[in-house]
Amino acid sequence: MNDKAHRFIENPLLSPSDLEPSWPGLEITCLLNPGVFTFQGKIWIIVRVAERPAQKEGFISFPILTPEGIEIIEIPSNDPDLNKEDPRIIKYKGADYLTTLSHLRLLCSEDGIRFYEPEGYDILSGSGDHQAFGIEDCRVTFLEGTYYLSFTAVSSNGVAVGMKTTHDWKTFTDEGIIIPPHNKDCAIFEEKIGGKFYALHRPSSVDLGGNYIWIAESPDGIHWGKHKCLVKTRADKWDSKRVGAGAAPVKTDKGWLEIYHGANAQHRYCLGAVLLDLDNPSVVLARTDEPIMVPSENYELSGFFGHVVFTNGHIVNGDEITIYYGAADEFVCGARFSIAEILASLTYDHVK
């Protein structure tokens, strides 16, 4: 293993106990996978906050959003129709629910290490039928004066990509569902190519195909087409079960460098890298055979869902890329990488 991450000695940067719940009767279970951006001279993160009611012995309870607010569903834990094997998903009488309800919360920092919630910025919560189970894993792209927020919208209708846009982080335009179910992990490039927007995304198929990274283009950042499968899973490797985009690709003189996550059949999530052509990003030039980051610290191995490192946000400063990532589906952490070192680790003769 050649882990290239230089983890912050301050990790975890944020734990569930560091924030206050958004709703009476709920408790924060997890902090996950922050989007990252700069604004007003500070580093900001938009972190996914997952909440649920305090659990009572003999029952499983979880929240969902309704037009009237948050509703708590409570099921006896010995109900024969209840399947609670996965800590993230409840299966009950033919329907799927999430064990937690997620919203997005803004925090900022002067040094990129100590984050706090500034006054005057609202929580971003789900709304409407397509977000009844919450909104998750926001990626932020700043392009031509506009911040594009692409996030996962979850409901009984499926998992889709929603979008909001903003200029000041206080007023937002809701662009609705931009890619329908089943889709997530949408990362929009921070530069137009040939006058077009480009984005990576991840459709999923249970019966045919797989959890692969796709690419799409758009005239306006809202309406997407010309979808193409880009990066597939690889049998018997660390990314054999699923792959998904991280944040927006980083432009280098070698190509667009994308840090992505991959998982194996044992649900261990690692990070790797893929290089895309500068002029035609639907062309894969190279890929890392081995992961560049593997869950190895206690806060990455043990948590709500262990053996996970997962990123959808970073800051680039010259050769240094600072990745903010979710660890064990519970903590927010940081690590630094050398872009040149990642590029040197790419394999060009085997990119499938």
C-alpha cells in the first residue's frame, strides 16, 4: 500500500457532538462528506448533517420530511417485516427508508482547520416529494460568478441529483432535479470546455451494468445530455464494487485530474485518481492501479459505517491539494496531497 495522504494531526476536525441538532427531539448521528469552497477570504464547507431520534429499547425510529415538517416513524424492533441489517437503510413492508435524515449546514474557517458556524446563514433542508428523505453530499462549483450546488436528493421516488445556485450563500435559486433516479455523485467542472459545461455523475443499476462514473455536457449547467460511461469498476481490485466522482476535477498541464472514491465487495471505501483529456474530458488518459488513500486511522476504521474515506471537496494551492473528507460516515477530516505525486502514480497503459 502506498497511501499518499498527509492527514491533519488535528483530525477529526468535526464530530457529531460539535454541532447542535436542527430540530427538537433529534440527535446528530453523523457528519459526512463536505463540499468545499472559498468565499469572503475564508475556507467554507457545506457538510451533510445526519440526524435521527434518540433510540428507545425495543423500537427503531427514524425521521422523514412531510409538508407539515418532520415526522417520526417508530417500528417495534422485533417486527418480522423489519429488516435492519444495514445501519443506513430500513426495509419495512416492501418500502425502503433511511435511518437518518440529512440536511446541509455551512461552516467556515480562517485556517482551514478550526471550523465554526457563522451567524446569518441558514440550514439547507430538503423540501418537496423528491427530498422527503433528505439532501446529501453537496459538491460546490464556482463558475463565472455563480456557485453551483449539486447534491443527492433522496425520497421514496429514488435517489437523484438536485441543484441550487447562489451568489451570496444567503439567497438560493432552486433548479430542481437535474438528473433523475438513480443517480448521485455529480461534480461539475469549474471551467467550460468548448463553451460547454461538463459534469461527472454516477447512475446505478442493480440488474445490469454497474456503479460507474459517467460524464455529461450542458449548455447552461442545468440541462444535461450526451451522457457517456467513463470509468468502470475493476474486478478483484480495491474499486471492484462501485466508483464515484469526488469534487470537480483539477486542471493540470497533463489533463483533468479527478480524485474519485471506490469500494470493494466488503464496502471498504478508498480514494484513487483518474486523468481526463484537457480538450475532450470524455477520454480517459490514465488511472491509478492502487488507491492513493486507504482507511487506516481509528477514526476512519470505526464509526457509524467503518472503513470509509470519502471526499467531495478540496482546495488547490499550487502543487498542494487539501482534501476534506468524511471518515467512517461519522467525522469530517482533512488531508494534504501533492498533485505531482498523484500524477506520477498514474498508469497510462491500462485505463479501463
